[in-house]
Amino acid sequence: MEKKQQVVVIGGGPAGLAAAGQLQSFGLDVVLIEKQAQVGGHLNKWYKVFPDFTPAEEIVAHLKSQLGNTRVLTNTTVTAISGEAPDFSITTSSGEQIPAAAILIATGYKHFDARLKEEYGYGIYDNCITSVELDAMLKENKIRTLQGKIPKKIALAHCVGSRDEKVNNNYCSRVCCTNAVKLAIEIKEQLPESEIYCLYMDIRVFGRTYEELYRTSQEEFGIQFIRGRLSEASEKPDGSLVLRFEDTLTARPMRLSVDLLILMVGMEANTELAEIARLPLGCDRFYATLHGQYANNHSHREGIFLAGTATGPKAIMESITDGRSAAAAILSFLMQKAKGMEVKVPTLV
């Protein structure tokens, strides 16, 4: 490229950070826009990350160390995108207008609102919490009931807000099973005397070493897995909960009393920029990619790219890889534009 070009990355989670670091290493000017007070996305809420239990804060620190001269704008949102590639103009909530030759949308996901599953009692019963809230307890090494007691029996309910037609989320969130296995092990490490039950529909541990982690949880930590979707939770006078479900392996109804119920909330699309960027959504309401096989980082609009969980549920390592993949696609795009070439999207040979 004859002149240095500027790329704007919207979203400072794992994918956005990885992309920004890669783009600046290519010699491009990069502006990273993050709506929260600090970059890192959901990683800032986590204790450790599966499958190797790397501390989440370590991953954030590493990604931030790769940013180089990237200009980072926090507490900032995008209010308008005008122009066409390679002459975009992005207006921020502060009123600043930022020129961009290309744009990367890496705005991540939001968690399913567990209150929509009223039968589970979130927001109603004291000792029904989400996996996000459990992570906060793990970080403080203080897993307690609302009454301040150490829970002796704990259940993790899988697929809350995922694979559920009643809430219009038919897709699998992909990471919940492995995350539940990881959380169960972490609970057992902090509370060795506790009994831990995982209530699952199907165990989907698809990644490298994930199956081994699943086996380890049973063989070394004694985690008990019951195949049956939770149908209802009710509260007892002492604050403990009675869970009702069917063991689908034996076709028998079951009841389980626990001190703490953890809801493994799934991922939902965070597409607040869809209208501003004029981008279509897929059937799952995540951003639609140009082609599912060979153009996953390309949007349907030239010069605007996609990365991470903006296009669907992904694990942390996948989001980081996807961010770097998007950076490579952007570099290729800008090089072709700089040479006056017709931009060609990669195709299968």
C-alpha cells in the first residue's frame, strides 16, 4: 500500500483486541472503539477459561499488550456510519468523526435474560443465580448462599436460553456444556465437600481436550451428570430449592434438593449496529456473513468485516483466532483497493 490507511474496530472484546493488535502489526493505523469503561469484554467478568483454566485477566493482559499504537476510545459508542469503502466516516457518541478505509464489527454477544424462564425462579428465589454471578463468587473464593452459608449441594442447569423454542433460541450456544464442566471443577476445588450435579440435555464438548475435561470432572472430581432438562424449581422455607425434572435415560421423574442452583445462560445476538451499518442478520439474529464456508469475516457490505461472537457463539480461543483472521481479510482488501484492483472474495478451489 502506498499510503498508511486507518481501520476502525468496533468492540474491545477478545476478537476486537486480537484484530486490532494484528492490524497495527501490519503497519495500519487502528482506532478501537469500546462502549464500556475498559476493554476486555466478557473476559473481565470471568475467573478462569476452559479448557486449561487460564486466568481470564491473563488473556486480557496479553491481548492489550499487543495493541501497540492502537488508539483506544472507551465509554464510546458509534452513532452513525456514512460513506462507502474505502472512504467511511464514523460518528461517535462524543461527536467525533473518524475516517476509515475499512471497519470491523466485533461487538460480541449478550447473555440470555434468565428471568424469561420464570419456572426456574431466577429473580424470584434467593439461591438461584446465573453462571456469570457464580464466576464473580469464584474470583473472590467465596461461594455462598444468600443466607451466607456454604452450599453443600449445588446444581448446574445447562441450556438456559439455548436450544429452546419457547424463547425463540433454537441454536446451541456451544460453550455452555464445557463451561459448566469447568465451573463444576472449580466449585469442587473451592468446596471439596460439596455435591455437584449437572442437569443436561446432551453433552456437547466439541473442542480439543474438552472431552478429556468432561471425563476428568467425573473420574477425579466426582461431578454427577444427570440427563434431564430442568422443568421447575421451587423454594423451601430455609431458602434451599427443590428441582423437578425427568431423567431421560431412565424415563423416571426426579426431585433433587439443592442449596444453590446455577443457570448456565446462553449467548444472544448483540446487533445494535445492524441498522446503523445497514447489515442483514441471520436466522439466529446474529450478523449474517457473506458466505458461511469461505467468507465468514466478510459482511454483505464491502469494506465492513465481522469477527468473534458477532456472527454466532464461539469460545474465547475461537474469537481470538477469528479476530486475527478478520485482520488478514482486511489487509487483503486494502491492498487490492490501494492497487486499484477489483476486490475479490476468496472462493473454494
